[in-house]
Amino acid sequence: MIEEILIELAKGIGRFFLHPAVYITLLFSVLLGYVRVKRERKHFRTRVLWGWTETKRLLEGYVLAIIISVISVAVGLVVPTPWLFFYSAWMILFIVLFQYQLGSAIYAMALGAGVLFVMYINDWSFTLFSLEFTGLNMWNEGFTTIAILAGLLLIVEGILIQKHGFSTVSPSLVKASRGIESVEYITKRLWMLPILLVIPGDTITAYIPYWPQFSIGESTFSLVVFPFVIGYRQKSRRTLAAKFFPAYGRKVWQLGFVVTVFAVAGYVMPVIGAVAIMLGVLGRFLISLVEYKKETAGGFAVSPQSTGVMIAGVLADSPAEKMGLQIGEQIVKVNGQKVMTEQELYEAVQINAAHCRLEVLDFNGELRLRQHVLFRHDHYRLGLLLVR
């Protein structure tokens, strides 16, 4: 029995790469990086992050995916096979349309369950590529399991946003109300989570005869490593990005925890599972809406100041990064010279070609000293993006 499951598991992992979402997500993560770099070079004449950053970090949540896989198999979360098809269709649609504000897995999961339930109520069916799709009584065969999985994925989404949302922010120049050039920060991300699922019955083998299976008693199951994709898109302008994205992520994983608790109660009363899914959709939408309204209602955290030169970005592996300079701080003096513009800053840097001393005003209005040794003719390589 154990040997049979291990063989099935190995083959299930291999067939993860048969899912079109794997390659579509990979392609669009590359496009995300290309579009981001193109915008950064237009606004700042340089890129902030390497163009392959989004692709390289596509699997940042693999440890969390392993944890969900263990939970899924250990507690026996059996996922309806037809639901996977509809979830995949919605997920891929959101990806190719670049609708990453709808990229939270909860939306595609809820739509997939809803379509199957509506088809069941109305006795609808259709055939696509020789596959016949019919409705499913989700009260008995899916709402609770899908709600638990959705809650866990919301927790993962929140953790990823909290931990990695700020690390890939991209500055963008915009005109404020009085024509002042200010900066907003954009994050567009795709995360892929390979999660091990238990699929009931012989639905898959009806179309793919060689698909591996195992049996428990008289029931037949398959193990499938399935690619769940989380898309994320958000802007911050009123709040410094370093504070905004961690706070945003906490709200999302807290919602996921609430949804998971409600979903578990669905084993006692199935209607609670459906309520948990709707709660997740509504809660996730409200988080996005409230944060969007809040960030677009006020002024800009990063805009020209009369006290110094505002830092809009810090390039990786640059002298500025080594000095610990951060977005939203103001450089007030360079080598003892007061500076108000980008030109004044670089002219002051040239006063001492070997050593750069900066007086910086931090977020709390406190003055601190930063210094770094510069090589000859390297004054233009501080690695700072500034609000002009």
C-alpha cells in the first residue's frame, strides 16, 4: 500500500508540469518584469530591480505550499475533480488579462464552486474537447473542503504580501494636484504554489488511462500536485511602502484564519462552508477597496520637500544600499553642504572624490550620519533614485 502511494506520488509530481497554468504563469511573470523595467527606465533612466526578479521569485511560497500539502493529505481534504477544471479556467483568465487585483485565489475558487453549483441546480452540462462537464451538488461534495483550502491559501497570500510585498515595489513618477512630481509605488506579483491534492474516483483515468491511482477500502483516489497561483497588484502613495505592504499582508492572513475556522465548522453544518467562501470573497474585496481608497485620498509620502532631497528608490548592491539609506528619507547635507536638488547633491558629492558623508533626516524627523568610501569618478553611482 505504501509503495503504491509513493509511486503514485512521484508520478503525480511529474504531471504537475502538464498543467498549462505552469507555463502561462511563467510567461506572464517574465512579462511583468519586462513591463516594470520599461516603466522604470522611462521614469528614472535605470531599472530598480533585475528584469527576471518576478520570475526568479515565482516560487517564494514553496515552503508554505509544502505545509498546506501535508495538511491537505493528513486531514483528507478530497477536492472534486470538476472544480479543478473551473478553478483553472478562471485563474488562467485573470492571469492573461493582467487582472491581478483579482488574483487572490479566493476569487477563482469561489467562482469555480459557484459555476458547478449553478450548473447542478439548473441541470446544465456541456462538452469541451471531448470532456463532458456536469454540475455538482456542492453541499455534499465540495463547499467545506474548498472553503478550508481557500482559507489556507488566504493565510499564505497574506504571509507572502507581508514578507515579500515590499521587496519588489517599483517607483513610478506621477503628477500631484499642483503639478508637483511625486512618487507612487506599485507591486505586481505572481506566486505559484505546487500543492498536493487528493482527487476522488476515476474521473482522471477516464480521459488519461495511465494516470496512477491508489485505493483505500472500496474507494479509489489519485494524488495530484496542482499549481495554485496567487496574483497580487497594489499601489501605495500616502503611506510609505515599507509600512504599507506588511500591514496589508497582516490583514489578509488574519482574514484567512477567520475563513479557515468557519470552514472547519462546515463539517458539522455544510452551509457554513458556503458562508466561509462568501466571507472570504467579501473580506478580501473590502481589504482591497478600503486600502485603495485610503491610499488615493491623501497626499504623497514621497514628494519634493523644502528641507532636503527626497529618496524615491535605492538600487540593489549600490553605495546607497550599503549606507542603509531608505525610501522616504531626506538627504539634507552632503559633505557638509546643504542640498535641495539632485544637481546640488551630486555637485556636493564631488567635493570629496574619495569619501561621501551624508546627513539624512529619517521617518521620525531624526538626523543621522551615513558615510561611504567612493572610487574615483564613481559619484554618479550612488544608486539613488530621487524626486526631482
